[in-house]
Amino acid sequence: MSVQITRFSQPISDAGDALKAAKMDWNVSLEPVLNPRTGKETAIHWLFRDDTNEVLGEFRKGYTPLQNREHVEYLANFAYDNDFQFIGMGSRRGQFFAQIKIGEHMVGGVSPTKNIITGLFSHDGTLATSYHPTNTVIVCQNTFMANVAQAQIEGMKFKKTKSILERMETGIALIELAKIENSNLMGIFDMLTKIRMSPTQLKEFVLDRLYPVQVDAKNKKAENIQNKIIEIVEFNDNGQIPEVAGTAWAAFNGITNYFNHVIGTGKADKMTESDRLDAAMDREFNLISGDAAKRQQTAFQMITEFAETQNPQSFAAFSFPKA
């Protein structure tokens, strides 16, 4: 199966045990590609998954691959001064992620969220190694992964030539940055519960930019998406909590609800069980590293920009990525 995602029924503290539970305790190795005419090695090397012999990527000689165990051990080293547990892992072709829970927070005092850090890397070169704050809103199981400011991590990217120790130091520094970013994010979430946002404002400041509606267009897809999101905002679980209904926080949760639970589910009743499972796994990976993750991040930026215009003094202490 090209996509594999495991959510642990009980959180796991040990990195090795987590890898085994997720069936991710496999290694990768580089093998040179031979010139078919001369039989000699070329500068090109293929990266193989050792247990299945699947080719995960193509690299030049001298590349040092990152093993799954190394990746989760960066997260495990975070355990020494933090109370955390692994809650899930997954892979899609040459991409890999692991998630740890680092606590919970009550947004606005009424909307519980799980604070998670997601570690991403790839064997095929399609993802940079990175760590991001990820938050699951418990009342409606919406997930949002915030992007750590690119300028802050630019100087801490993993390099192919780095030693294991240097990689470990870089990984821990990135995780600490993600933790700081998560704290900042919780403060922003709390402030969003204090900002009123009507359906008209949601449409004007966010949806018309996220899904532009073309005048006299025969294709009503964008308009239908906008209407669906507005409906979700008004009637989903967060929209029914009196303390947060009608706020920017409820609006943002309506958008994440759309990406988490609506996109990609329309034809589920016509799929086989196997196809439904594959689609669900692809959708979850899309929320972590695909287009859905990018659109949610853009929506978050737009909503925080709106909130900042409504009450700039309250948001002065926070830094916002701009849409």
C-alpha cells in the first residue's frame, strides 16, 4: 500500500515501540545505478526501502539518507523536559510523518484542543525535514497544521553532509521553535474567540479570496463551496457553543471542518472498502502536507488579518504570517 497511516489506540512514549506499532521500523539504503553498456557504477544512486525493495528516490553519490528511526528519535529527545507521547505515524510513497501530543488547551476557555507537533521528512526529496505545531479541535475533530515562519527556520535546515549529532541538534532546535510557535498560536486562537465575524465578513475577507466566484460563470463550484462553508460555520459543533458562535474562531473552525470532513468524501458511497480506506488516508496526508494544508494556512492568515483590523491593540503581541 503506497499510503499508510496509523493512529495509536493508546499513546506510546518509546520511539522504537511507536515505529514497530506503526510498522514503520524499516530502513532505507542507497545502491548505485550501473551503466547498462559498461556495467560500471554511475554517479546516480537509487534509494531502496529495504523490506520491500521499493525505489523511493534518485540521488547523486554522497547523499546520506535520514532513517525513520533517526527522525522519531529527534522527537523522542524532546521527551526529556516535556510530557509527550507519540499518537500516530504515517508514510506516503517516499514521505514520512510522526506526531507527538504535548498537552491540551481550552481555546477561549470553552473549546478544547490537543496540542501536537508534526515532524515531516521525505526519502524522495519532496519534503524538507521540518516540525510544525498541529492542533486538533476536540469537539469537532478538526485538524490544522500551522506553518512555522520560513525565515526563522531558513538557517536550520538539515544538510546532507551533517553528522548524526549535528542533525540531532538541528532537529531539537526546530522542535523547540515549533513549541514556541504553538504557544503563540494558542494565544491567537484565544483572541479569535473575542472577534465577531459575520457570514458576510467571512465571505468578503476570506472566501472570495480563497474560492473566487466568477460573475455569470456556468460552473458554480466556487459558489457552492462558499455556501457549504458558511453553512458549516453556522451549524457545526463550535458554531453551537454560545461563547464562540459568530466569532472569527468559529469561522476558522468551519473552514477546517470543510477540509477535514467534506472534501474528498462525496463519492465514498460508490467506493469499495479498500478504495475508501485509500481515499481517507490520502485525505489525511493532504491535510498534513498537501493542498488542503496550504489552503487552511491561507485561510488562517486571512482570518487573523481580519481580526487584527478589528482590534489591533489586542493582537499587537502576536506575529502574523501574511496571506
